[in-house]
Amino acid sequence: MNNQLFIVLEGIDGSGTSTQAELLKKYFQSQGDKAVISPEPSAGPIGNLIRDTLKKRIFFTSDRRLFDEQMAYLFAADRHDHLYNEVDGVFKLIEQGFHVISTRYYFSSLVYNCQTPEQFEFVSRLNYKFPNPDLVIYIDLPIEVSLKRLQERSLQEIYETENKLTQVKTNYQKIFADYQDKLLVIEGTKSIETIHQQIIEFIRLNFSFKNTLN
Ligand code: ADP
């Protein structure tokens, strides 16, 4: 049986997904397990293209609708590469014995790239073949707190506006209300340590993997 886990952290910008991914990786390692953080957009060629687009270093179109479609295609292409590339793809890493922790996955496409039911349908279709992770952790943070945290960052990406965050949060609530697989929802206003402990507790209760059964 394959005991390696594919865990995804989701949340609006500034919700603490990177912080928790790092702590979770260290926890697995402290238990003698191999673990790696493999975020989306990925560190691969398409992921870099996405990052440059978000920073406005690369420019495709000024038409908002076309831009959203463009991003949806790029993210889906990057996701395929992120999962299946044979150098450092998620499934390759799992085969090599790593737990893989991804900050963001197809859920982010559904919440960031969709403003209308038509867009939701389009993005869902682009992503329908991607498998669910073993666990998705949604860190639920109020918009005001997110904005405060983001103000402290030097480089603000184009998604980080109040309206956008509000829409993204509403979308998250919608998709996770219908989600059928393993999901942990956490209040993002709790302390970093409290959230970390909640995550570990959930994992210990729901999964068995080497060195963590005692
Ligand atoms: P994300 O990767 O989801 O955008 P980060 O993990 O980068 O978010 O966290 C954003 C900022 O908020 C960082 O400065 C981080 O130290 C801080 N932070 C993260 N989690 C918490 C928390 N639970 N309470 C207070 N501050 C937090």
C-alpha cells in the first residue's frame, strides 16, 4: 500500500497556506518521513510563465475575459505538468516515498478564474480529469485580515484586491460546501501553532503512515 500523502492547502491570499505547508513538511520530517512542498503555480516552465504574467512581466491581452481564459488554460497546463512530469512531478515524488504538500491545486482555478456560471463550467471542464488529493485543507480567513497581511508584502500581485478576494472567498465557500472527499476547514484567525496542531491531529486521526502511529 502506498502510504505517501498528497495534501493540498487552499485559502485566500495571506491566509497562511505557505506558513502551514512549511510547518507540516517539518512535522513529517521530524517523524522520519520524507516530505516536500510543491506549490502551484509550479516551479516548472509553465509555472514560471504564469508567475511572470501575474507580475505583469509578460503581457498577453488587455481584454479581461480573454485574460481570464488565458490564465485558466495556463493553470490547467501547468497542473498537468506539475502532477505528471517525470522529473519532479507530484506522482513521481510520491513514488519516491515523499509526502507532497501543494499550496493550491485545481480548487484555486475554480475560485480565482470564475466570476460567472459560464466561466465556472468552462474551468471545471478544463480541470475535470485531475484527481482529488488525499486531503485538502482550507484555511478560512476574513477579507479584512487578509488585506492587512498583504499590505506588509512589497510586491502585490494583480489578484490581491478587495473585490477579487471577496469573490474568491465566496467561490471557496461554494465549492467546499459540495466537496465529497476528505476536507479540513480551519479558521485562519487562530494562531499559527494552533492551526498547525489542528492539521497534525486531523492527519493522525485519518491516515496511517510510517512512524506516526504511536
Ligand atoms: P499565503 O501563503 O496563504 O498567502 P502566508 O503563509 O505567506 O500566506 O502568510 C501570510 C502572512 O501572514 C505571513 O506574514 C505569515 O507570517 C502571516 N501568518 C500566517 N498565518 C498566520 C496566523 N495564523 N496568524 C497570524 N499571522 C499569520
